[in-house]
Amino acid sequence: MENLRIDGDRLWASLMELARIGATEKGGVCRLALTDLDRQGRDLFVRWCKEAGCSIEVDKMGNIFARRAGRNPSLPPILAGSHLDSQPTGGKFDGPYGVLAGLEIIRTLNDLGIETDAPVEVVAWTNEEGARFAPSMTGSGVFAGVFDLDYGLSRTALDGATLGGELERIGYSGPTAMGNRPIGAYFEAHIEQGPILEAEGKTIGVVFGAQAQRWFEVTVIGQEAHAGPTPMHVRRDALLGAARGIQEVNRIGLAYQPNACATVGLIQSSPNSRNTIPGHVFFTVDFRHPDDEKLSAMNAELRASLERIAEESKLEIAIEEIWYSPPVRFDPACVQAVRDAADRLGYSHRDIVSGAGHDACYMSRVAPSGMVFVPCEGGISHNEVENASKPDIAAGAQVLFHAVLAFAGEAKAR
């Protein structure tokens, strides 16, 4: 079985072709969920899957499933996948690598004339990034029953567009009902999005879990006033209050080291006029920690800090937690399948916890799940300069291939 090899050149060429859709000046992509560019990426993926002989299903959340039949249709399929949407200034590997690595498995099975016992499916999940519609991992979350369908379809972008409306508009609101789909196992290949594998010279990350996350939305209300006649001591400057809150977010992140991450990634100030004191500010907070108790303590500390700032600055500050993802531990058998594949194939590897959320985190609630990481240059992701080497991309797909085969049943030539 060690001699079964994916075509790394073909996988790389597919990644580069997909990356032309929404390509940015610095070598990345901007392919936000359910935009026209996302539709083009989906269309290309579906075409490739049909050319590989797959049947296609699209569910009501726009998740795309491409199936290669197995010898025993009564067996639940083994899935591999990820997402096609990107950050506004995203890279070409974050998400598409996992989808196209899954497609490469099917292409390789076709090339070798191999039939698996169980069907093998590739899935492209909707709105993993959460950049246009919060929260992230919406498609897999609805599939796994974490969110209900109405919640998923009602997610609203800053421009007022709804997720459901945009699915209809681009033609990817599918007929297939959510859930009730048995799954034998789910695997996801991904770039690490951090520096550990590269720093240690390891080719494969055997992902055994993911850290907990909490997302918040904070609204600060003060009083708009003229920037000239209004004395400093009577001002109720919402942006100043927000700035103090943002400093607290950073302080809390530093206070809960090692492993804590704290980020403010989106700010909106109103009326956004250079000679008017801001009266309304909205900002987001992203807290992460592998220890759920410490993450809860970070939450409590943020709320206390914002309450103190509101009182001292004569402001109204409201905080809402819009998303919580508990710590994840992947299925031991799936983790071992990834580890065994890396060993058999001779790739250096280490066990690793994911600092980012992935669709596999929600899939782990409904099916045995595991992940394969490969290094990314400088640990940089969610950035146009995100990069990974062709040999590492091929190695991760090779490990994914063997892990999927371990669950899909003994591979035999037709």
C-alpha cells in the first residue's frame, strides 16, 4: 500500500488554477463566501468532480458533496474536505488545499483502477472563514446540528445580505436536507497556519485536537459632539473608550500565556467624520485558549474591564458573545491513522493541537474525525503572502490518502 502515490504535480496545478479566481496583487486570493468569485470557484470544483466521475449533491446550506461509489453502497462514506471561501486578504492554500487534496484522492483511485469498500466523498463546506457572515464554520456547524438551518441561512453580512439570500443568488441553495447523512469518518488536510512545524523541520502535523474559542461583539455608545468647541474634560468619546477596551483585550491575552490569543479584528466608528467626536463604535473580540477554564476566566476579565471603562468614561458599553467553540479532541483511531500513514511513508511528524478552528471541529461531533497539517512559510496565514512548498503539499495529501484508505476498506484493483 505504501507504493500507492497521489500525483503531487496535478494537485499543485489544480491549486494554482483555482487561485486565479479572486487572485490578488500579492499572490493571495479574495474569494469571500457566496460572492460571484466564490460561485466561480465552486463551479470549477464541481466540474472537476464530475470529470472524475463523481455524483454531486448540494444541501440547503450550500455544502457540496462529491461521491465516488464504493463496492458496498450500504457502508457510510469516508469524507475528506475543507472550504473554498477566503479571507478578504487571504492565501491560496487555506481551505482549498483540503478540498483539492480530497479530489486528488479520487483522481488517484481512478488512475490506479482501485475500488474501495466504502464510498469516498469530497466535501466543500460553506462559509468556513466567517469573514463575510459570522460566525465561522457555518456550513459544517448546521450540518453537525450545532446551529439550526434557520440560524445559518439568516446570518447577515455588513452590507445587509443574508447567507440564504446569497446562496439563492449564486445558485447553490441545494435541495438536500441537512444532517441524517451517515459518515464513516472525516479527514481534513490543512496548512498549519502557525510556525511550529517549520521551526522544528517536521513535514506532517498529526492533529489531535483544537483549542477553545469565544467570539464577542462590543458596542460602545458615547455622545457625538463638535471636535472644536467641546472641552476635553466633558467629552464622551466612544472611540477613546473602545481604544481602552482594545488595550484590555491585548493585556488579557498576554496575561494568560502560554497559549492564549486575543484579537480585535474589526472596528467601525460612527459618524466617522474627522471633526466630530465619535458617538458609536463597534468592534469584535476573538479569544482562544486550549484550556477552557482559562478561556472562561479571560471572558470574565474582559467583561469586568469593559464595565470599569464604561463607568469611568461615562459611556454605555454592551458586550455580546456570538460564538463559543469548546476544546476539541479528535477521534483516537483517526489520529492514529494519520500517524501510521506518516510513519509508513517515512515523513517526519509530530503531534500538534490546532490553534485555529476548522470544519473538522464540528464534524467531530457527528463522525470520527482527524486532521493532517503541513508547514506554511513563516507560519503566516490569513495573508496574501501565505505560502507552502510543493513537496509539503504533496506529502500532506499522500498522508491524507492513506488515512482515508485505512477507513474506506482494503484497496483492490477493479
